[in-house]
Amino acid sequence: MTHTLPAQWLALLNADARTHLARATAAAEREAAAGKQVFPPRADWFAAFHHVAPHDVRVVILGQDPYPTRGNAMGLAFSVPRGVRPPASLKNIYKGLYNDLAIPAASHGDLGSWAAQGVLLLNSVLTVEQGLPNSHAEFGWRQVTDAVIAAMGSAHQTPNVFLLWGAHAQKKAPMIAAQHHLVLTAPHPSPLSARRGFFDCKHFSQANAFLIAQGAAAINWALPPATDTKI
């Protein structure tokens, strides 16, 4: 069921995080039942976890909360469905990707092919009310996703790459065993901060170099063309 956290991910959560998971899910469901527009659609609240199993994760990209605009949020951090014009932050990610690996910007914003290769596109808060960024920040989602980050950042896990963009994501760094994993930081790709160093951070090539050194396959950061939509 896509409406729930997959069992493999649930197994990583301690009792306290599971309690927060139940409370956050119930709180968001109450908001929706009260007639408020909650994004992403209910079936996509846990999409990031359904796209990649814990043992397949190779890169973790952290976002804050879902896009609060109708039709944009799809449960994968920074990603939007095909047919939706890529938001400014995603366009800036594409600029950074081009500056790093000369990969042209995709004509769409669906990052599902990254997730399929083991990139966990994780928002720290999994739901939001339409037009109100951070409106569900106190529901308990952060305790759940913090537990996930701590589990994936454990020294007992296969070495992963963590891309921490912006001050919010960088606060998660103490949860990660940096001597075991690769932790890369840069300004957030939003228009307000991207020019402070995001465009030239070269995180994509550094991530691949680390993965190859660990005996893992590199991520193909080039997105497939949008053959079924016009933007």
C-alpha cells in the first residue's frame, strides 16, 4: 500500500518515531477530512520510500516540505510531475548540474529516474496545506524523517552520499557518521541563495566519484526526455 510507510523503512524506526509517524499521519488526515487541501495527494505522502528500499539507497537529498502549490508536490523532494513547469529551485539544480557535468536542463521536473537509481529524495516534512509552507511542520513528521536520516547515516550502513543544501538540511549533519559517509554541503538552490555557491558546488560529480570508489555504480543524473508532455 502506497498510503503507508513500507515495512523495510518502518523497521528502521524506534518506538518513539513510530508514535510520531502515527500522530503525523492522523493529523494530516484530519486536515484533509476537514476540507483543507493537503499536498501531495494522499497516495504520495510516502512516495520517496516506495521508490527506493533502504538497502538500495546510495544518495540522500534533503528537502524541507512539499511544494504548497496545487499539482506540484509528488512526494519526492524538489520533484514535480511531468506536465508541470519546474519550479525555480529545481531549475537552479539543473543549472548546478550543467555547471558540474555539462548535462542540459531537462524539459520536465520529474526526478523519478534518480529515485529509481537509489537517490532518496526526502523532505523533512511529508505534507503541507495549500499555500502555507511549513504549515504541517509541527505534526511530527520531522521526528520520523530525522530517525530515517540517523538510520541511513549510521556507521553500520553501506557508505552513502548526503547532499545537504541550505541551513535547514545542514542541521541534520550531526546525525550522520561523516567518517563513514560522504557529507556535502552547499547553499540552498532557491533563488534567494543559489548564487552564494550552489551553482559551482559540483556535488553531482563528487557523489559519483565517492560511489565509484566504494565499488558502487555512479548515478546517471541525466533525466529521460519528456516524450509524453509539453511544458
